[in-house]
Amino acid sequence: MKTRLMGISLILMAFSLSLSASNPDSTITARAKADPATLWTTIRGLEHPVNHGTPIWGKIYSALLFLPRITLDGLMYSTGYGAHLIDDTRFVEKIQDFLYLYKRRIGFYPIATFSSGTKIATGLTLFYRQRPFGAAVGAYYHGRSLWGVRFNGLYSLRKGDTVWQFRFSGKIKKRSDYEFHGLGPNPHQDPRNAFRSGGKDFGLFAQRLVRIQISLGLRPARRWEIFYTGMYQERRISLPHNPDPANLDQVFDLRQLPGAPGNAPRHRQIYQELTVRFDTRKYRGQISPGIRLEGYGGISTGISSSRFRFLRDGVDAALYIPVLKQTRLIVPRIIFDQVINLRPEEPIPFTEYPRQPAFRGVSTRTLLRSDEISLLPSVEYQWPLGFSLRAHLFVDYLIVGDAFSRLTLNDAPYAYGFAIDLHGVDSETARISIANGSEGIRVLFTVGLSHHSSDRTQWQ
């Protein structure tokens, strides 16, 4: 078992480093070079600051955290040894030679996703890059009930501190194990839900999602980013192929569920959104203190037989507060999303309410709480493990309601846990996490590039 875990660690760290060619050094080493006043030493693959003595208040702090720290050090020892072994055996260079072709302009990387209670999806992405152009095409498959194909094209232009970016992308995705738990903070007590007798808490449904989008990004100054996104989207909602007492039609009265199979199950829309982001962090894809604020507003218009029309708006705010060292951070964060129906006579389909992909207590395929307003407060502790590795301790809450006055922590789902991610300059390469909470234990393992920001165009 230990051998398998070490093998997985070696491979994942190699993927992280090989896909971050523009930043070959580890996070901490890069900072040491950028700031000559910072001194660092490397010990057996784990990086630590040089010790110049600890004041009395620091010793008290260390004593209080001795037991948790020694426990985590034991858990991380194999990771540090794996990093040292990678460096000694030139494992990264060998993986890079395998992943990249034709002067490193063409390459590939695997895709794998595993989460508790879900199917394992595996696939491959091929990419081509030659500045200022880049393109990628990928696919994954797990039978007719879980598959997907996607394409991304990118063109960027830089003049001084100003950066322009144009992106075109498309995807088709089919999955048959989505969970809908109902509307409201307490679905079984909300009159908008028509539960059938049987005692089930959620219903399963299938969805085929088609999405084509263009986006234009502008960074007029280092701390500011502006994005325009326009997309065509089509959802086809159906029942899973196999009969099951947990299927949507066995749990809910579909006649009272807008957007359900048999009740306008195909939703077509044109969505346009404007996003403004302000970020003071020096290293945006890595551990760095600062402030990150993002606000967005968008409008969705149904086309063809879809007659709905609604607004979306929201805010994502986070503080990255250093604790003793600039690479140990406390990160309080709050994510607010809202949908406003512009045609009350046309109900919003149940699949179009705000999603909460940042909530780590359930899979992103689970519509755990759905309503017009969604609030996700969280706090986490981040620290580097070296070699593009970062660790997290986190606590999340999920609050929903149909009005601000009805938002409450009573019965709100929560999750707490531990995670390790491997990251490049601006993207995440892999993640392993374990969470516990109101929805039980969840184990997540993913391999494949994933950007840190998760906007509405990424919602499933």
C-alpha cells in the first residue's frame, strides 16, 4: 500500500512540474530568487526558511501546535522523500520527454477523476502551443452513461503591462447520475417540492450538456482583469437508463418541477456575462498574501421553445492573511450567487439555479441545495509542501434561500477536511482531498489541468 501511494505521489508531482515549464522551480525557490533578502535551505526535498531565532510568543505558539504539527509532519514525510527521490533520479525530465513532442510544442496529459460514490472517468487531452496561440482537445469515457469531449483554442497578445486574450471553446458532456435534492434550505419542508412517498432525499437524473462559448479577456493593469463571455448552451434532461427507486420520477412529482423530463426537458439559451476581478496577490496561482475580489453580472435568454429569461449576479471575495510566515495563510472566503427571474410566468428550470462547485462536502454532480440565492462562507489554512505542492485545512458552509431575510445557518450543510494539490503558475494539475461533514465522508482524486477560478461557464 505504501509503495502504491508513493508511486502515485511521484507521478502526480511529475505531472505538476512538467506542465509548469514556464516555472521550473518550486514555489518557494522561485520566491527566494525573486527576493534576495529571503534565505532558504533545502532539506531532503522539504523546503524551510533559515531559522534566525524564535521570540517568546512564537515559542508559545509552537508549543500549542506541537501535537497537530508533529502529526502532519508524519503524514507529509513520504511526500518530502518522494520529492527528493524525483530530484535525484531525474524522474521529472524523463516524464517531460514522454509527455512532450516536437520541440515541446505538442504534448498530452491524462485525465482521471474519482470521488466517493461516483464512477471513475478516465481520458486524455492533446495540446499544441506556440505563442501566442494554443489549442487542446480532450475526451473521457466510462460507458454510455458517462462521457465527454471538449475543445479549447486560445490567442493572447501582450503590449507592456496590457494583456488581451481571446478564447473559443466547446464541449459535449453526458452523465446519468446527477442528484437533485430539492429547492430551499430544508427541501422536505419547502412547499415548492412535491416529494412522493418513499422517504428518498434526492432523485437521480441524466443530462446531456452542449456548450459553445467565446470569451475576451483584458488585463489593463497588473491587479485588474475584465472578461466578457458569450455562450450558447443546451441541456437535455432525462431519466437514467436503468429503472431505480431513486430516479427523479420516483422521488418528485415531475409535473410540479420546472425543467424536468416530460415538462420542457430541453433548455436552450444564450448567456452573456461581464466579470471584473481585482487581485493584489503577487503570485496568483500559488500561495501569496493579498486580497482577491470578483464581481459578475449576466443575462440568460431562452431561445426556440425555451421562453425563460433571468439575470445572474454574484461576488467572490477572499482575504489571504499571512500567519507568522508569508507562505502560511489563513483564507476566509465568501461566495455569493443570485438568480433573478425576469419572466415570472416562465419558471426557471431546476438545473439553472446557482451551483456551488467550491463546496467540498459533495461531488459537483450533486445539486445539494438549490434556490434563488446561494451563499458559501469558508475558511482554510494553506501552507506549501515544496515542489509545487500545497496543503489545505478547510471548513465550508452552504446556505441558500429565496430571499436574504431567509438565509440561515440552521440545517445548512457543512464540510471540513484536508487536501493536497499540485499546481503550476495559474492552474491546478491534480488534487487529493478528504472531507467529512453533514453529508458524510468524501474522498476526491483528480488528475488533469483545472484553473483555480470557477465561473458560471464551468458549472455542470
